[in-house]
Amino acid sequence: MDKNKKKKTIGITIGVHKRTPSAKNSSNSANPKSLPKEEKNSSKNSVEISKEIDINSIKAQNQAPPLSESAQKIPSSRSTTSKAASLENAKSNSSPISIKEPDFNKQSAQNNVQKQSSPQQNWKHEEETVELELGKGLDVGTANLISAVQDKNQQLIIKTQRNAFIDIEPDDFTRNMLTKLNVQYVVINGKMVVIGDPAFELANIFNRNTRRPMADGLISPDEMDAMPIEKLLIENLLGPVQEPGEICYFSIPAEPIDADFNVVYHRGVFEGLLGKLGYTAKPIVEGHAVVFAELAEEEFTGIGISCGGGMFNICVAFKTIPALSFSTARGGDWIDKNVGRALGIKASKATAIKEKGVDIRNPKNREEEAVAIYYRELIRYTLNNIKKRFESSSDMPSFPNAIDIVFAGGTSLIGGFIDVVQDEFEKIKFPLEVKNIRRAEDPLHSVAKGCLVAAMADYS
């Protein structure tokens, strides 16, 4: 592999992917408004004191929980052009996108990581001081909601919030406790409801499971309060439209091959929700978004896999065009539930164990061993299902060269993930020649960035 080959992208350059020795180490952009690589800033979540309010009168920009925010400053580079009108045309089986290679700065943005506190301000105030480019991306995940926008100074702004809530009986003691802890809440049907990241923390304090607006990658039919809460979180993440009908690409799961789920209703619900907020909503399959975000150097050819809380989404693409998309109905939540059962604890506790820094190659105690066992089983299950789907498909493309497989999503963040993937991959006879198996440089935000790439390409 040529280590000096320049990386290409469309719509937006979203970072330098720092890879293993077998991977490529440089980045290009290719888009009428191309952007160079990013410089990441990360921050912790902050929460503000809330008053008791009614769900029907709340305005999300003033009352929804504050959000964790990471902003990546992007230095300048020479822009390039794309011969395709938009990614939407590509997805409609139009000609693949032709890309020119620009000059670029080879210095890795990862060398300049800075941390700062999240500003104690709501979105409305931020919108008055930050002018944004047209087009937004939204990753609608079972575990997290993530938005991606870009400002006029070529700065990428990522906002993340847990897609969860917990209800608490309204009494003076609890109300005072939440106020002292600076935890924000809303009132729904006479109950105090804490939403987002604080809900997860309170669930562990009270030894309860959080409630989820989504389950198994789709809108949960068991949560009647789900959509008002989802609207609050999304409105705060995205903010107001820059112009009527601003384009927002949002992620959806592909049809699962191992479960009887229908994504039509799920897609329609979020199209309607975003439409009510003034956006022109366009769905994109999660795996396809990973291709846009992570496979620019390979001319958007290869396999993108989004490892989510409810599902694993797989997309096989050739020159931006999705040849095959499907999902498997197991994800991070499946691990949490089974670890919880094995250890006799709540799923929320299992999630906390999983996220505290486990390395599944080298578990150090019984709890970590349970996580490692179910992670390996999930990876084995996913790879075997991908192999079977490829072997049974009549519309698989014939790739002229070996391809990359890129994993993204929150479930891929755990230590040792790619090593276990490679271990299990070597045990199966994969029907395609694979050059490299790697994890995205920024796995949690990859889908949201891919959605933003698609949105900005529509405007270019």
C-alpha cells in the first residue's frame, strides 16, 4: 500500500485518519467547498438548573439539557471540484463521483488536541454569535443523538447527547436535589423527567435502567412519551434552520437480515419531526454515511460498518454508490443486557462497566470477562452474517482491487475491538479480498460527519 497516497473526500474534509503501519497516513479533500482536516476540541457535558415546566410549552433551545460539544478547527487548503451534481444523484445509480487531488497539510490534527469547558449557554445564544454553513447532519442512534454542522470559519461543531430519559416522582425533596445537582428536567404527565446524559447518571445512582425513545435501532413502540422527548433533544442539537427548508441528512438503519423489523415507520417519523422544525429531511443508511466519512482515500469504495447500540449496519459501496446495505439486529445493548443477566445487575450498570475502560483482549476481573465474552460473540455473529449475506447476494459488485473494511460507532470504541475483529475474521473464508480492517479515527462521530458530507454535497 502506498503510504504517501493522498486522501480524498467530498463535501467536507473531516479529519486526518491516523492509521496503523498498513494503513494510509494522509488526507485530501474533493468538493466545491472542500475543507482541510480538523483540529479537535473536546469537552465535558454541562447542565443547567431547570424550573418545573410543562412539555407542551417548553422551547427546546431554552429548556433542553445542555449538550457535550467538540469543535474541530480546520486550517485552510486548496479546494477541489467534483463532477457529480450531488451524492443524491450518486445514490440514484448515477455516474460515480470523479475526484481531483488537492494539496494538503500533512500535519496530524491529533497532535493539537485541546480541551475546554462547554460554554454555559443555550443554542439560541450560540446561533447569534456563530454563523453556520448550510446543511446539517444528524446521527439518530439508539444510544446517542449526534449532530454535525460547520461554521463559516471552517470549524466543525459536533454535539452529542444520550438518547435516554428517566422519570422521577415529583416531590419537594427530589426537586430540591435535582436543583442542587444542577440537573435539568421537564414535566410530562405529572412526573419529572430527566433527559439526556444526566438520566444515565441518575439511573446508576438509583439502580434503575434508563428509558429509551428508541430500541433495537428503531422508535420504541413501548414508550408513549418518546417523541416529545426526542423532539426536545433534536431541536436543541440542530438549532433553528439557517433558511426555510435547509437540508438535514439523518441516519436510518438498513433492513435487518435476522429480524422482522420495518424501518418505513421509523424513517417517516423522523422525516415528519425534522419537517416540523423547518428542515428538508433526507434519510441515509448508517453504513453509507460511514463510507462518506471514512473511505474518501479509497474513492468511497469498500465496506462501512456502523456499530450502534441497537444494530450493526453494513454498506458495500463502489465509487460512492451503495451496492448492498443491510443490518443485523444485535448491538451494544445486546451486550449490556446479557452482561447484566450474567452478573445479576441492571443493564445501565453493565453499560457503565463497559464504558469505564475495558480491554476485551485482556479482561482483569469477572465483570470485564463477561463484557469480553459477549463482545467476541457479537463480533463473531456479525462477521458470519455478513459472510452469509454476501454469498447469497446476486447483486454484489466485482471489485477490481482488495477493499478496506471500516468500523465506526460507539460500540466499536472499546479497547481491543479491532484486534478481536481480526482474530474472528481469520477464522472465516470471506468472499471478498480485504486489504485492511480498521476503526474510524473518530468512531462515535463518524455517522454524523457522513450525514454532513451528504448535506453539504447537495448544496455544492
